[in-house]
Amino acid sequence: MKLRVYCGSRPGARPIYVEQAAALGRLLAERDIALVYGGASIGVMGAAADAALAAGGRVIGVIPRALAEKEVAHSRLTELHVVDSMHTRKAKMAELSDAFVALPGGIGTFEELFEVWTWLQLGFHAKPVSLLNTAGYWDGLLAFLDHARDEAFLNADHRKLLQVGDTPEALLATFAAWQAPTARRWVGPGET
């Protein structure tokens, strides 16, 4: 299995973000799950990759040429794909991955999370999409998503597609319990 990890190129304000990213990296290595990520050696990204590598895991990075220097491409990965654009990066990582998780991060993490969740909702893939809710980082977003569902802008079934784990172990349990949606169709306005 290969898990695509979306996360920040910054370490965040609290040490727990880096600590939990490292814990996830180690757990992936222990369970022989490859980590697929943005290819940087800094921030939450670097912590997850470094921990997985130190535990003997496989780590696959995909980074656009323009970001290779800015985000400091990791030099010790199992594989590093340097690509021509962000679009190519996202497509390559989606192709390489069997599941997706967002750790704490910024607007790049948000954008990639929502894109891959949208692809799931539209039936473009049937892979699990989850959040690692370290120290309640995603609580505000989850409350907003429930509000969007309650206000009928987000279908309840589509809301349920986004899974949440508060620890790396709980996160991996969501994948074990995952049942891919079957025979779904797009639900338009006024439909259920």
C-alpha cells in the first residue's frame, strides 16, 4: 500500500504537529506502507519522511522543478520524481497512491485535500480520503463541513466520505474499515 500524505512545509506553532507527523512516518514503515508526499525536507513534510526513512520505510517524493530548491528537495528518499508543474505533481501522486491523508498544513494542503475529496465524490477514484486531526487542528473545518451539510450545500453521503483519525493508529484504522462507494452518481441541486 502507498499512502499520499498532504502536509505543511512549515513545522507549525506547536511541537505536536511534527511529533505526530514523525509518529505517522514510523507507523507507516512498521506496517510496510510507503509514504508518498511532496518531496521536501522541511516542515511537517520533512518530519514524516525522515521518520519513515529512519524506521526503514519507503518514501516517494514528487516535487515540481520550480519548488525543488525553494522547498529544499529531500536528498535521501527511496524515489524522487522531479516534475514540470503542480498539475503533473498532483496527478503523479494520485496515480502512485492507494489512499490519501491530510496532516496539519496551510493553503496547499487545503487545496490538495479538497481536490482529491472532490475526485472521490465525483467517482474519479475510489480511494479513502482522511484527516489526521492532530491536537484538534481540523476541528474548525469539520464543524464548517457539518454546517455546509446542515445547510444543504454538501450532501450527507459526500460529507461521510471524508474520514478522520485523531492519532496515526486511529487514522490507519479508518483505512482498514474503508468501504469504497459503489454505484454512486452525482447528486445535483434538489436531488437526494
